[in-house]
Amino acid sequence: MKLKFAVATLAVASALSVLGAPAVSAAAAKGGCRTTAELDGKGRPNATSRCTGRFASGAQHRAKIICDTVQGAREHVVRRTYRSDWTPIGSAASVGCGFKSFLVGFDSEVRGA
């Protein structure tokens, strides 16, 4: 199973590089938010969201990332969703997955818009 994890991590890294890493979510053009995903120095996926433009006063946003994580002695795969804290429009919000994780999806969420 460790070989499968290494292959999956390599596949994510190559997919991000083919897309011209950092990759950008499809919903980025809708709400003035740009969400990117990239691998950190240790191979863990991270998502960063930046929102700009005309939003209602007091609006906030956060980054969301979905990862498949390998767990346990039998190395089963669990899908998890992580969200950053709410941050004001104009500042960056970042969230990442832990070790033995590979990227499934990423996006941003806005409240008070």
C-alpha cells in the first residue's frame, strides 16, 4: 500500500505541474475569489484563498481542501474536508492536509456577500 501512496502523491504532483502549479479552482471566476493548491516542501497539499473585489461590508471568506488520507495499520483511505478560519476580504486564508494525504479538491467559501 505504501507504493500506492507514493504513486498517488507523484500523480498529484505531476498533475499540479502540468496545470502550471499552482492550480486554480473552477469557481474562482464567479465570486472574485482565487483559490490555489500546491504541495509544500514535504509533499503535503495546501490550499490558499484570496478574495478581492466588491463584497458587502463585513464579508468573510475561507479556504476549503478535500484530501484522501491513508490511516491505520491496514492503511485504509479516509476522505476528509478541512476548512481554514474565516478571514476578512482582501487577506489570504490557508489550509493544508497532513502527512499521507493526497489532494482530491479545493475551493473557497464566502459568507456575508
